[in-house]
Amino acid sequence: MVQINSAPGSDSEQIRELPMAGQRRERSDAAANRERILCAARKLLVEQGSGALTMQAVATAAGVGKGTVFHRFGDRDGLTQALLDEYMRDFQDAFLRGPPPLGPGAPPAERLEAFVVELVRRQADHLELALAAEAPARHALTPVYATLAIHIGALVHEIDPALDEIIVAGFILSAIAPPVLHRMRQVLDVDTPALQASARALLRGLTRPDQR
């Protein structure tokens, strides 16, 4: 379970616990088997893209039966969420406990900008995985998405309590969603620094009222 403050740094903090994938303890052999499957999935994503990430392809690449992959991760959604959770863990640590402005200690407007700029970079660096996790869309709210949305919502509430932080958080995450970044990168040939700068500029209407 992961703890996150509903209003970081405020006098009326309420601690929320968010489940994250893949946090149960395992025997060493089970953990090794799990890592072998995840390594095979990561290699498929890098070499062939998100469209190649099928349970059969992963099983073949990992040298295990397809039933083993299903038993371990449930379905393709479970597999992609486990992969997503791995690369998002250090990001979560950074915005919950790291140095400012991404972590606690900076004004909420600065933290929100730092958060979105870093999230854009991480999703751009792991775009095929982000696309694979985004594509199924059968889960209304995945654990990773919930963590990001609640953190953004808490910062939005600090910036302007009159706003509906849940809706604004959803809009912000939608603006930098993996399919959007993919379209910008692949179709418009936009590089990551330009994406980050544009995301920051988009936020300025919220974080810099004098510049609206």
C-alpha cells in the first residue's frame, strides 16, 4: 500500500492509501520467474512495440507456458500494469518524498509544473509501455493512474479550492496521455523537451493566474 496526502503540506492532511501492483512478497524462485516474464515483455516492447505484447509472445520469449503467464499476471492488462508499476515506483517516491520542486517543500504551483514535466519525460521515455497500458482501457481507474490523479488533485486544491480537482486532474492527465504523446512524437516529430515546455505552458493558465 502507498500513502499519499490529499493536501500535501496543509494543516488538514488526510492520508489515503493507494494499492500498487506487484507488492506482495514472493519465494525467490517465483520472483525469478516473474522477473524473467517481465524482462521478456520489456524486450518485446522495445524491439516490436506495444502491438506485439501478447501473452503467447511473452510466454515464448520467456521460455514458459502461456498458462504460467496467465496464472502469474491474470491477463494482458495485469502484465502491462505490473510493467508500468515498476518504472513508476521511483517517480512516486520522488513526488511523495523527494526534494522540491517535485517533492514536498515547494509552492503547489511549482510542484504541479515539475510533476507534469517529469511525467511527460517518463512517459515519452517508456512510450511503448505507456501505450500498451493505455490501450485496453477496461479498468476505470488503475492503481498507477489513481496515484497520479490524486496527487495532481491535491495540488490543484491547494492552488484553487474553488476548482473541481478531480475533473482538472483528469483533464491534465488526458492532455499528456500516452496516445497524445505518441501522436506528437511520431506524426508531428516533436521531441521530448518541446513536449515538456508545451505542457508547462499549458499549465500556466492554472499556476500563474497573472499570465492567464
